[in-house]
Amino acid sequence: MYDIAAHGFHCLGIPMLLSEPGSGYGDDDSAPPGAKKPAKRRPYQRHPGDRARETMTRMHYAVRTIDAYIGWMVRFWDFHHRQEPAELGAEHVIAFLNYLAVQRKVSASTQNQALAALLFLYRHVLELDLPWFDTLERAKRPKRLPVVMTRDEVDAVLDRLHGVVLLMANLFYGAGLRLTACCRLRVMDIDFETNQITVRRGKGGVDRVTILPKSVKRELRAHLDAMQTQHLRDIAEGAGWVELPDAYASKSPRAGREWRWQWVFPATRTYLHEPTGQRRRHHLHQTTIQRAMGRAVREAAITKQAGCHTLRHSFATHLLEDGVNPRIIQKLMGHKNLATTMIYMHVTDKTFSGVRSPLDRKRRPGGSRREVVDGEDDDDV
């Protein structure tokens, strides 16, 4: 998260002044004879960085998007030696984007995110209607295939995980959950009767429903029983509160201590929420799972660039291999477009299952060819 004050980001096109420099006398003070008349005070102007954050929050932007956008605004401002953004033109924006692509070698998606942040800065923060912004070309994103592990590789990774991390990894692979969505699961989102998990405010702020693997129900019930015991102990110690979405805390002040609102995977320590004075417990941090997952991939000697999200990719790919309708997989994954789901067709084991390379028909010393049987070494031919 970028701290605007730490970067000295006192302006994003608007100087932040409380008053003009003058003699020190107020407008209503009686100045001595011959003294210079004080300059007229300007009205206080809010911090533009705060304006950007408030505007994005009002428009219900995700927290990560807000932090990323403000970060790009700071970089753009620093790149042009902290000039007023309102005085910069299209050539300055293009120069910054070229710098990112040529010198920093960022990806096309990162470059487009920077452009989107600057577009938000000019249109919504500085409130400038600049027609040249519509003429800027976005970087073309290359088509890439998702990294998918085989079933044996998934088993090898899961065998090297333990405890809560193993339970969460089972939900990545067994329910197709994203890391953030899994961390933000609440007790009310788990339905053991219908074997369903409700993902609330997922990517794009959309709710969806996915399957609850039957094989993890026993472990998940035991985990929730332990967490409920911990929650009761927190309440006895004056804690037991949890963060609630939007303004629900003002509508139901006691809901923050109810069991159904608690995180499924809470953090090990509590913290003090200073505005309310409540002792709360946040959900488990994402880096905890990411580090454990990376360690398990290395121990399993898997050379693929695999991580937590790879288990989600493997979930969709293996369902396609099992013959599940792509429309159903689309709903489980939360994809808006079926074409996104069909990308996994290119990485299934059955894509080239009936294709044999012409090199596998080895040439005999006499000139004839014989086929190489699967598992046979070249030296055996």
C-alpha cells in the first residue's frame, strides 16, 4: 500500500495550501500603521490523494485496485519530476508508458493498469475532460495458457501440506476457489447440507456458488469446532469481534460477535481496531498459504511455475477431462464468458492423446522403421 504522505504526494494537480504567505496578521486583526496588508486567505483544499481514495471507495473499487491506482499516480508524478499533472499532456503520458514497457519491461497487463490509473486520475480526481486520452492505444495482451498440474502432481503437493494450509489447498483444488476468496470465507458461507460454498464479493464483486468436496467435510467440521471454541474464549476475554462488510455494523451492532460472521480461517493473533475499540481477529494472511504452497512445490520436485492459483486451474482442467459440461464449469469458476472456460481445453491430457510424433517411428540401421512403444528408450531400438 502506498502512503501518499510518505512520498510527499502533497499534490496531484492541485496545490494544498492553507493560506497565501503574508505578514502574519489575520484579516480581522488591526495591523500597525504602515504595515503590509496581509494576503487574502485561500480556502483549504483537501489532499488529492485522499480525494482519489474517497472517489474509488465511493465507486466501490476493490481495496487492491485502490492501492494499485494510487501507486501508479505516485510513479507518474515522480517520473515527471513532480510537475502538476494538470499541466501535462498526451506526450507525457506516452513517455511514461514507454518507460514502463522499454526500460522497466513490464507486461502488457501492467502497462494497461497504469494507463487505467492515469485515466481515473484525470477524469475523476482532477475532473478534466481530455479528448486525447481516448486516442491512446492500450498494449496488446498476448494469449497465454494457464499452468496446470497433473493429478499425480496435485497429490504430491497436497501430501506435503499440513493443517489449515492443507485444508485450504483442498478447497483450491476441490472447489476452484481463489486464494483471496478462500481467506475471506465466513462460517455462514459453508452449507454442509447441500454441499455448497457461497463465494461473496468475489472477483468483480460478484457472488457465486461452488461445490463443497465431500472428502473435506469431516476435516472442515472439526476445524470449525476448534475455531468456535477459540471464538468463545475470545469473547470471554473481551474480544471476539470481526470486521463486517459496508455499514452492516451500524445496522446490527452486535453482529460482529456472532459466530456466523466469523472467518472460517482466522488469524492466530487478535488486533485492536482503534476507531471502535474492539479487539478483532482478521482472517489468515495470504502470504502464509503462499509460502507453504511454494515450499511444497519445491519439495515435490515440480518444475512448473505452480502456486495456489495453479490448483484452481487444475480443478477446471480435470473436470473437463472427466466430461463435465463446460457450462457447469463456467458457473463453478465464476467466468463471465464461456470462452474463458474453454481455454482449459488446450491444456487437457486428451488434447493430443491420439497424436503420435513422427519421430517416434525410429529408423532401423537398414533403412526400415519401427514404432517406439510408450516407455521404451531410444537405446532399446
